[in-house]
Amino acid sequence: MTDLVEELKKQQKLYSDKKKEIEYLNIYTPDYVSSAKGSYLDFADQIKIFTSDLANYHQTDLDLTSTLVHENGHDEVAHVYHLGMGPKELYKVAQCDEISQNIRSLLYQRNEYLRTGDIKTLDSVDGRFSFYKEAVEKGEISPILSSQDKESFDKEMSLIMNGTMDMWNKKFNPYYKTQLDLLTKEYIARVGEKAQPNPKNYNKAINEMLTIGGVNFNKYRQQDFTCDSELAKDLTELIETGEKEDIAYVQKEFKKEVSTIPTEKVKWRDRRKGYVSKYDTSAREELKASSGTIVEDLGNGKSYEIDYTQTPETKEIPDLSDDEFIKQPTKESKLAERLQELRGLKSGEKSIGGGAASLLNKNRFIANDIQMQKAINDKIKYARC
Amino acid sequence: MSDNFIDSLSSEEKAVFLKSLIFMIKIDGKIDDAERQMAHDLVSIYKLENCGDILKNIGSKEELLSEILRTVKDRKKAILLIRELLIIAHIDEDFDEKEMQFIKEVAQKLNIDDRLVLELNQLILDYKLWQFKMEKILEA
């Protein structure tokens, strides 16, 4: 018989593998892998922000918080992936998720601009919000005026929505394709034949994701999300027209695939200080310490050493779910309108002083005039007597 | 096998069980706060009076193995000791080789077949997996 210690080791290895399998099979909402600035791992309840002395990003607190707002946004809307919908719809919801998190970052930086008056707060290392900064510089939009004027507000919100969507489609969409495909596979692995198209749930998800800081950006959206994934299209066809057995087979295969999430393919691999986004469980366990060095196995006999320090957990994340985060002129004018109305000063058509009411007022004055005339006439009459 | 097996142990047996478990906890030569707490908990679980001196004098592995052989005569209790050792080994996620080696030597001393040790170990691992899965599902 083989040595007991060796047998125990084998059992331990099997146990670790099964445990890992459970961990990965329990991806009930999609995770986000970012090779760039940060990542959100729903199943692990982790937000990771990368920092590096060698990187040009995250050298300022503003830039770092902007990424934190982005990743935290994924956490806030993760629940929408529990809504039932078709693969193509899911793919578009995931696109919307990324766009809405970019909007959150921009809104955070916009608020910093309003707070400090410094135009540099609208900068981003990769120039993702340059469309917005340029519009402010040219005077095409004014975040300051927006809080007081509805027209200006709508123009600015429309630019934030559509400008961010254009920017993301051109700049990031191609790089997210693999991730969004994987996410679609995870979804099918999870729900199988229940992934039926559901426009109601799709719209609900989009609306929830795009309602930020008290503003529903979806109403400013001028173009639809487009699913350019062949995989999502094929899966939609399979779900709509395929046999149950075929769907079950695909689901089973995807379960195998997503339970072994591929090593993150990162082109740029400098030594990084900060949270490290890896699917290597042993590496994640090493991160229990507040700082240290871990070795990332890249496969093919290659590995990298990574220094890391954990971002303090106490770092405050700006609350963009707060309805008052974006100061809106409509809310002010409603209050002002009500105040004026109560003071009896308002003469707008919807107030008691305008529209039909103005006729009423006019009649009242006329009536007053008639009464006055009558009184005068009476006095004259009495005087004549 | 009763879960209240501790009540069925004699004072000598309790002492050797406790010594073995503490030995396992300290097997890597150092003891951290969590392990110290675990040792403290074990003392109260085993309800052994005047155990201070016993624990201070666990002795070497060889001495302990001899004491185990002298004290644990009942086969059922021998199996229970192996189970206790395996459970302690699996309390954290780090069942290391020194712990495995110690369990192997205890099992050999008590004439417990390797296959039985493996069965017991598998039972504990299955239970841990079941527990882990349930926590995941319940999002605990």
C-alpha cells in the first residue's frame, strides 16, 4: 500500500480542487475582469484597485477614487443580473453596465469640478472624458448653470449619456468582447433554458443601471445598445428554437468551462502595488496579509512577482446612489414655484395665478370694479336723496 | 459512536487525548493566538481537572506515542483519537505534512489501518465541502 501521508496529500488536493470548483460554480452574478485600473468580483465580494509606481494612472486620489466609484457601481447594480432575459439582452445589459460605471466616474469628477472650480478635475489619464472637458472649455455646456437652468441641465445630461456611450463604444467595446462573452456563458451556465428574451426585464435593468445620482440618464439616450457577439446571437437562437436537450448540453459544457476561469490575459504587466486581480485561488489567499509579494503563474513556465499593499478598507466611496448627488434645476424650480404659489406671487399657467385662474382673477377684479361702481353709484344716489 | 464520547473516557485517556491534540496544534513549533484559543477551548471541552501540569509536560513525540500506546487500549477509542486529530488538522485550511506524519505514527501505534484513516479523513473533507457549499448557496 502507498504511504499514508502521500494518500492524505492526494485527498487534500482533491478536496482543494472540489472546493475551488464550488467556489467557481457559484458565480451567480457575473464578475468583471479588468486588465487595467481595477476590477469587481461579485462572487468574491471584492473591489480591487490597481496602483503602481510605474503606471501613469492612479497617481492622484481623484483618479483612484474615480476608479473606485466605477467598480463600486458594478457592485450596486449587480442585482440586475438576476433578472431573467435572453443572451443578447444580457450581453447588452453588460455593455450598459460598463457605460453606466463610466458615467458614475464622470459624475464624480464633475462634482469635484463644481466643488473646486479646477478644470483639471475633469482630466483622465486615458482621455476617456475629454469630450466632456472640451465641451465645458468651449462653453457648450456648463455644469454650474445646469443646476439652475433646465435647458442647460438637459443638454449637459444628454452629453454625459451619449458622449460616454460613444466614447465607450469606440474606445473600450472591442476589448470587452471576450469578457462579455464569458459573462454570457456564465449566465447560460447558471440559468440554461430560462434565458428567454424578456424586453420588460431588459428595460428594467437598463433603467436601473442608468439611474444615477437621482437622474435617469436612459431618457437622454439617443441610440440603442448593439449586440455584436456571434456567441450571444447563436445562444439566443438556440434558446428560442433549440431542443431542450441541446440547451441542457450547452449549459453543461459552459458549466465546465466557467468553473475553470482562464488566466487573465494581460498585455501590460508591470510590477504592481495594490490589489491584484487574479483567479488563482492560492494567490488570493496570500492577499490576506496587508502587504507582501505574490507570484502569479502565467502558464508556459512563466511567472511574475507582484508587490502589493491593500487599499485601506476605510476609504470612503462617494455615494452616487444618493438622489441629491446631481443638483437639478427642476427640483429647485418646483420648490420655488410652490413657494411663489403659496406667497400668491406666481402667475405661471399651471399655478393658481395663471391660465384659467388668470381669467378668474380678471373677473374678480372686474367684479370688484362693478362692486366699487355700484357702491359709488349708491353713494351718489343717497347723496341725491 | 457517541458524540459524547469524552464522558466515556477515563481521566488518563482524557489526558492523553488532550495532550495529543495540543501536540498537533503546536506541531509547527509555534503557537499563534488562534491556536492558543483553540487549546484553551479544548481544555474546557475535555473537562479535565488539574490539566495545567499535564499540558506543560507533553514531552517529546516519542514519549507521547508511548503514552498513547500504554493508555488507549480500546479500539473504538483509538479510532476516536484519530478522528479527533484529523478534525483538529482540518480546523483551518492548512493540513500540513508534519500533521499528516504525526497522525500516521499515532495510527501505526494504535494499529489502525491506513484505509480506515483515509476513510475518516475523507468523511471530514466531505463534510467540510458540504458545509462550504451550503454557505455559498445560502450566501452566508
